[in-house]
Amino acid sequence: MKTVQAACPHDCPDTCAMRVTVDDSGRAIRIEGDPDHPPTAGVLCTKVSRYLERTYHPERLLTPLKRNGPKGSGRFVPVSWDEALDTIAVRLTDIARRDPQAILPYSYAGTMGLVQGEGMAARFFHRLGASRLERTICSSAGKAALQATFGAGVGMDVEQFGQARVILIWGTNPVVSSVHFWRQAQAAKRRGAILVAIDPYRSLTAQKCDHHLALLPGTDAALALGLMHVLIRDDLLDHDYIAAHTAGFEALKARAAGYTPERVAQLCGIDAAGVETLAQLIGQTAVRDRQAVAIRLNYGMQRTRGGGNAVRAVACLPALLGSWRHAAGGLLLSSGGFYPRNLQALERPDLMPDPPPRPVNMVQIGSALLHPGDASFGPKIEAVIVYNSNPVAVAPDGSKVQAGFARTDLFTVVLEHFQTDTADYADIILPATTQLEHVDIHASYGHRHVVVNHPAIAAPGECRPNTEIFRQLAVRMGFEEPCFRDDDWTLARQAFDWEHPALRDLSWDGLLQQGWGKLAIADAAFAEGGFPTASGRCEFTSTELGAQGLDPLPDFIAPYESPQSNPALAARYPLMMVSPPERHFLNTTFVNITSLRGKTPEPVLEIHPEDAAARGLEDGQLLRIFNDRGTFQAQAVITGRTRPGVVVAPSVWWKKYSRDGRNCNAVTSEALTDMGHAPTFYDCLVQVEAA
């Protein structure tokens, strides 16, 4: 028996440190959270606790495959690695001779590892001169907002939330998506803290909070500005902190003056008293009682037209209250900006041609693949290489995406563990290793620890790490730069600037032995200001946004699709749809794990009793959800957990596991957010009827 230190690779803020027990035959027999790692504390979520079921799944891809049927049919035959790689190299070389920008990588956070994510792959595509993928499908609206307000994606230490007096849980359902933060929130509640959920949906988290504000989707900025209005009106402000550590208060005050509780109530679909009560709670606690008020944001609130401004508005609140003075106060959306990544060394952008190749936004992959090419767009996309993602299932406006991948003239390569919806459209499928079988190193966007992943078991069958696949392609493409010979541990060391003060307490050997180590960042990082903006202040008025010709102040930007902002569209499609994570899946990872999918055997749509009655719908009935973009089916769950006028489609299902071969992204839009070029998944009007 041996125990191996590992890291959870999935797109989750918790980035757990894990221990893998391997028997004498080399088989992993147990996986558990590292009890010594403070954020993990020995606990894994329901999903990752079944990681061995995923690793040893009978449908695991074990050999390279070549398509021998129509695209989308899922029909393949095994081939050798030499044949697969030679085929890819010949096709890419031929396309690159005409224009390498006709080649597009498509990847995201199937692994959050810096080595198997974009390490060697980025080098390969930079050297090739391929189109650059704008990787914006999740968090870039909030990232842009934090950049404009704080100077980086930084925030409070998740380990301090347990000491807060009031916690606002805004646009997130941590019972499902961040169980280790939820442990801190429960510890705070046991000490007498008040928990407030702000969410259009009475989620599992909202059900366990002391208060719940069920605002309309896409109206979070209005609520935040309404809270500011009351705080300013009633002088519930930390004037000393504002004067010393913020920029633009008078302008923000003037902006908030227009957001009276009555106006906010109308915009958000809530009572004005709710705005007043919440403002008094946080203001009295932070300013009068001088106790810690903490805000936990996540990505739900960003996925509407005004998502970036919403994050900007909420991010201003802790500075107004002086909450940053406390280690247990402030705001956490992301801690990723604290990590001194060395992307110049890891990803080698210097290998790119000058000028850099065109960008292609991943949110709009459907339109990009269907574009014939012209002077403004650039060359038609002739090849796409997919790794660490499943775009046929996860990208919006799914009919376009499916049509794009179905092009007979599109050469598609997919690196995968399983034959996903996207893999069904591949010309070549390459079997990749899982986290238990390769080297990696991880930052986190939810805590402040570096976490190392040691390979615990040998790769099954003929599976290879992403890094090795791109190394071998580089050889076949004639790339002779020495960086293509770096091994995975070298890549792991190159991922960070080890001379940076944030890493002063970590040694490489110590990190390898323990498996994790914490950044040297003060618990109350912004108690004395020192924000990483150009001014060193929390910027209510953003110089960066102003320089871009954008509104330097946060404001409410109405959704593209809502009964208030688009009444003509709402006359045909009156229901606002949001599609938060299904609790047993992580994006599309784990959807094929029988023990997890068995808990929710098919897609469901949660609908309020009033909306169901108006349509003559019954609980358990098969529904058709549709708009001008498309349609999908789901089973009705009639519940008061959602508010009238809002339906909830927990997601994201593989299309092949739904009755009609579609999922919720059949109806979502390619429209982008106000900043960050991010998706608007939750900015979506639909109609519902019996299937």
C-alpha cells in the first residue's frame, strides 16, 4: 500500500488537496480529502468522492480512434498512436501553409491544472500561429470587474469566513458548488452569524440561510446600488476608510442617489422593505458595531448582460462599510490574482507571430464555425482541436454549435476520457489521462494555497497526458525549440515566479513532499488599502474603464431578455430561464457516472405553481421549453423554490442522455456581457408547454 498526494482538478473554487491510496497491484482503492489541508479538512464533495468510479469507468477511452461514420454518429475504429498523430500533423501542416489562423484550439477548465491545462498546449498553438481562443465562458465578466475595482482578482481569505458576523451569499449555491466555503459559513452561523442568500431561486443554500432575497435575474447591480443609497442616506459609512483607501466616492454617491429603495424594488421584483432591512443589517453591523461583514460572490450573477457592472457594484460595498479592516470581512469572488503565475515561461507567448493571430471568442463558437470567412473575420475555420472541454454540450445556442461541428469539411480532433457529445463529432479522438495518472500543479480561485498533483497510478490502456500529446505533435510539425522537450515537472516549476514574495514561505522540495502550501498574504490583505490598482485604492470610479471609453462607475444594465427590458419578446416568451449547476454534476463532468446520474435520472425544469397552473402543467410531466433559438425537453418539477416568472433548468446534461438529444443550451444565447466578453446564459426568455 502507498498513499499519494494529489489535487482535485475540477472547475471549483475549493481546489481540494487529496490523498489517494494505491494497493500493491498498482490500483487506486481509496480517494479522500487531505485532513491536514486547511481548506479541504479531509472532506471531498459528493462528485469527487466518486472519482475512482470515473477513473475505472468501463466506457473509458483507452486507444486512439478514427471516425468511420457520419459526423455525430459516434462511430469510430481504433488506430495506432502513430497513425493518429501522423494524420493530425499532415492535416494541420497543410492548413497552416495556407493560413494557420484557420486552425482553432478550443479548451477550458476540464482540468484547472497549469501543466495539463494550457502549458505545453499553449506553446504548441503559439508556435503554430493558430487563432487565439478567448477563454471567457465562465468568469471573465467578474474578472474584468475586479480588475477595474480592486486591480486584480483578489479578495478575502476563505478560511476567515467562519469568524464573520454577517455573510451575504450572493449569486451562488455553495451547498452544491463550494462545500468547503459552506463549512465556514455554517461555523459562522453556529457562532451567531446571520446568513443572507441573494438569488432568484430558493436553492439548497438559500433554504438554509436566515434570510433570502429572491430578486429577478440580472438585477443584482440595482440591488447593490440600492443598498448604497440607504447606507449613504443613513450615514452608515466608514468615512475614514473611504477617505484613505478609495477613489471616486462623490461620483458613486451621485450615482446611488438615483436608486431609491422604491425604484430598486420595482427593478428587482422585491419589496422596498427588503432593501432597507438588508442595508440596515450590514451597515449597523459593520459601522455601528464594528463587526465583520463578508460577501461571497460566485459566477451566477455574472451571466447576464450587465454581469460585469453587477460585480463592480457589489465589490464597492466592503470599502464603503470598512469591512476590509477585518480578516473576516470584505468580499471573495476570486483569489486567483494573488498567485504569481509565470505565464511567460509556462505558455511562451513569445513564440507567436507578430502581429498576434486573431482572437475567436469561445462563447460564439457556433457562429465562428459557421462563418464562411471574410476580410473582417479572417479565414474560415478549417480545423478545431478540443481538449479539456465539451463545447457541443456547454456552449450557448447549441443548434449553431452542433451544426458547426457537423461540417464535413471541418477537421476535428478531441482529447478526452469518454466519448462525449463533442467527441461524437471528431475525426480523431485521442485518449487522455485523468488526474490520478499525470503530473500537475494548481492555483485556486477560492483559497490561497498552491496544490501539487503526483501521479498515483499508471495510465490505463494507451492513454497519454495532454502534454505528451502536444510534445509529439510538435515533433511531427518540425518545431525544434527546446521548450517542447520540457518534461511535466519542469513545466510545473515554470508555472510560478518562485522569487515572488507571495511564495517566500514555500520551497519546491517542501511543496512536493507536503502536497500543498499557502501563499504569504496577510489575512486582512486590504486593511490598510494597498489594492493592486494604479492608485492603490479601491476604485469606485475606475480609471481603467474610463480610459477605455466606458462608464467609470458601476450602474444597472438591464438584461437583453426580460419582461421589463424587452416586452415584445416577453409577449411570446414570458418566462426568464436560469440554468445553474445540477448538484451531482460539474459542468458536463460526471454526467456519465451512473451513481450520480441515478440521483437525477433525466433533465428537469423547476417551475412555480402559478406558472404551471396557467399552462395546465402537472408535476412529473414532460415539458417542451423553447424560444426562437431552439427547444429542449425536461421533466416538470412544480415547486415554490423558484419565483413566478422564473424557471430553473439544472445543468449541464450531455445531449445523448436526454430524451430529445438536446439540453438547455438549445435556447441560450451567444450574446456577450457588458465587460469581459463573457456569456449570458441566464439572460434568456422562454415559453414552456407540455411536450
